[in-house]
Amino acid sequence: MTPWHSRASAAARLSALSVVLWLLSGLAMPAPALQLTAEEERRILRHGPWPPASRPDPSNRVSGTPAAIAFGRTLFFDPRLSVSGTISCATCHQPDRAWADGRTRSRGHRTVERNAPSLFNLRFNRWFGWDGAHDTLWAQNLRPLLDWREMGIGPAGAARLVRSDRQLSCGYRRAFGAAPGEDDDLILVDLAKALAALLETLVTGRTPFDDFRDALARNDAAGQARYPAAAVRGLRLFIGRGNCAVCHFGPAFTNGEFADAGVPHFIEAGRVDPGRHGGIRRLRSSPYTLLGRFNDDPQRSTAAGTRHVRLRESAFGEFRVPGLRNVALTAPYMHAGSLRTLADVVHHYSTIDEERLHAGGERILRRLDLSERERSDLVSFLETLTEQPRRPVVRKPAHVQCR
Amino acid sequence: MVRHGRPALAAAFALLLAFALPPAASQAAACARPADWTGGTKTAGEVWTAWWRPDPAPIKVSAHFSIRFHLCGPPVSRVSVRGWMPDHRHGMNYRPVVALNGGSGTVDGLLFHMPGLWQLILGIRGETARETLIAETVLE
């Protein structure tokens, strides 16, 4: 398809006159290095606008409610939610470390198998965790509360704590409109739902890339010129020869699905992380899914993915495609933190082992053999996905008497 | 191979495999759009002709969609549906479910998770024939 053809079909954005001028300028002089083709423009535009529209999560009856968000904030920083009384969510998801912990693999009571992801933009996800073992944000929040290596308080411990502590039971009542009841499982799930209400508020702010993208959308040359040339070159690689945007698709820079990015997935000698394959199996054996009794939506209107997900052999060793907003703040990278910097990530894609990668037949990633300048351009682009200004950090709430 | 740049599922159909019955071109011409539809795409094979349309339309990258279809031709006993990206050599991460009611039906649980060229592959089976129809669409 020629650029001309697709320009014409996107006529709403460009007058015929400017097409002609563009054509003439292209004929009259050598094409300027940063002149984007219509195809490139289209591909760039689909990474916005930001932020996208969102709505409350129908599977969580307190999604978006201020009382639940406040209660979730209390819970997030409370180490009493661990069996030892020493570990809170904030141990591994530190607000001033972009909600991650800076470690390769996280450590609670024990070191776990994976890297703690940041907690940005989760409300746009379909699947949660590196292996997508959870189909809601609240179900994902249950995992550390149930896993002894992380916090492991469990349903009985959590219910006892909430019933006996006056502040927590007050917060619960405010958020859910009733005192904690008899069903321990239900109380634990409700805590996870209040935490989800908090995490839904963590949407990244506007970035230099968004300003460039929107300037492109309204044909504002001055606005486009403010974006660094190296970032434009990196962006072209990202949407073009690098093929990155096939997986890192859309406004959040993820298609929300799973892929093999050629990252080794040994946990230790003789033990591998099954990735998505194990995630689907865990999903199917969990009582805490959109198909179970804890879904607050009688219509099950968001359960299509859970109902139809397919256990593929190729899912073995696949991990969720991470979103890339604020990625410069969340080192180290990949599911087990195996790559230290963004330059290391780009180097990885540049030198990827095709033979290993294509064993399953899929052909998306290629060894890119990028030059040094191309690699640094790609890093420059990724750095423009950082919000500016940084949004204020969510802090542990001051002690306020809940009545 | 015909490729359409339109994001809607304006599809080109190719006949892959047909046997047992002689070509029935008149049957294809006679296959009318179902009365209560607007839009939709018509696909003529050797044995069957399909009208079908996605819901919601157009199909978007990584969003669940369903398909309604109507088949003209001999009685149908089974329809299967899958998605395939020929350039990447992978299919969908989801297993669609077909509900067949006479010559019509719906397919739920489809999701095309990447931009690029997708094929929607309909496997149709009757008493004496089977046929595979392939629709192609480029998602942006």
C-alpha cells in the first residue's frame, strides 16, 4: 500500500492542499530525515490519546468509591496483613520506587520467583501477573495475602484482624456499608477489592511522547518540533523495523496478551517458569475468578476472556507483554529482573537468538542488529514515555480516627 | 492475495477446499442478505455462501468480538471457526464457541490480539460436503 493511498483514506486529517504541498516538497529536495510517512503517522497516533476513557470495574462493587480507596490505602501500608507482622504490600511495591522494589526478584518472607512489577495503569489490563493467572485486579491482590512467601495472612487471619481492630473494622464498614460478617473468605476478598479500588487510581500522567502524538494529530508543527530528534528516530524504529508495536500496542503500549520475548525462564538449574501456560492452569483451578462466586457482577459482563481462554502449548514460556509507560522508572526489567537497564533491554532485542525463539513456529521478533546510534535512539524514545511532571507519590495515610 | 486497508472486516474470501458437490454458482447469487441485517459481508464458496458480520464492528485489536453468520446451501451439520495470522504463524489465544441454529449462527469469544493481517477461517460441514472459507482483514 503506498503512503498516498492511505493518506487519501485518512483524508479527515489532511486537506488535499497539504498533501500536494507535501508531495511537492518531497520532490523538490531530498526527504528530510524526520519526515514521517502517512503510514508511520497512523501507527504513532494509535498509541494515544492518553489517558484513555475508563469505567468502574463491574466485578468489584466498591470500584471507584472514595471510602474504599481510602480503606485500600490504609491496608496497602499495613504490615499486620502478613503472618509475621513485618511485610506490607509497600515492602515490594514502594511508592517512591514507581511501585516496584528495584530488586531482580522480590523478597517477602522468602525470595519469590519473579520481579515485582510497578502498579501503574492496571485498570486497563485484562490479565494480571506476569503469567496472567488472575482475571481481576482484586484476585491478583489476594495472591500475596495467601502466599506465605509474601505475606500469607490467609482468610482466617485477615478476618480476625479486621473484626478485632477498631480502625480496620470502621474502615471496612465505611467502604462496604456493613460490619465484617461471618464469612472469612468474603472478608479477605473484600480487602482485596478495597486494595483494587486504590490501585485503579494509579494512572500515569502525560508524557513528552503524548505531547508529540497530539501535536501530530492536530498538525501542529511547532508542537512536534519540541520532541527530541533522537526520540523521533527511536519511535520510528519502534513502530517500524523493530516491530515492537505489534506487542507493545495501543495507548498503554501493551496488547494485554502474552508473548515469548526470548527471555530465558529458568528459575534455577532444572526448574523453569512455565509462564502463561502455568498461569492458565492456575486460573482454571482458582475459586477467585470472574466465573466464581466473588464476582459482584450478576451479568458476568467482563468474563469473556476467562470463559474462552485457550490452553495452548505455545503459551509455555510466554509472559505478559508489559506496558511501557514510566518504564524508565521501573528497572530492573523482564519477569525475573534479568536485564538491568533499558539499554540492556534494547541490546537483548538487537541480538535476540532467533533459532531458539522460532522453535515454536511463531515469527515476529527478528534479530535486529541495531547500530550503536539506533540503540541509543530507541532508549531515548522509551525515556519519553515517562510522565512529566511526576505525579505526587501516594503516601501512607496519616493516622486519622475512623468513626 | 487481496488485502484491504480498511479497518472494518471488509474481507476478501478465498476458497481453500471443496469437494463432493459440483459448483453451484446460481446458489451463491441467490443468497440474499438476512432480512434484519444492515451491513455484513457475503462470501461465495463452491458449496455454501455465507453472510456474516462482526459485533461490535469494526473489529478492534485485542478486543473481544462475536460473529453472526447465515449460510445458503445444503444443510449444515457443523461449523468451526478459528483465527490465524499467516505472517506471524500463530492463531488466537482464545477458543471461540459456535452456536448453530439451522443455517445460521453466532460465534462468541473471538479476539485478534495484534495489528496486521488476520484470517478468519470457517470450516463448514454438511452430510455430503465440507468446505473451508477464509476471510482476510488487516487490523490497524
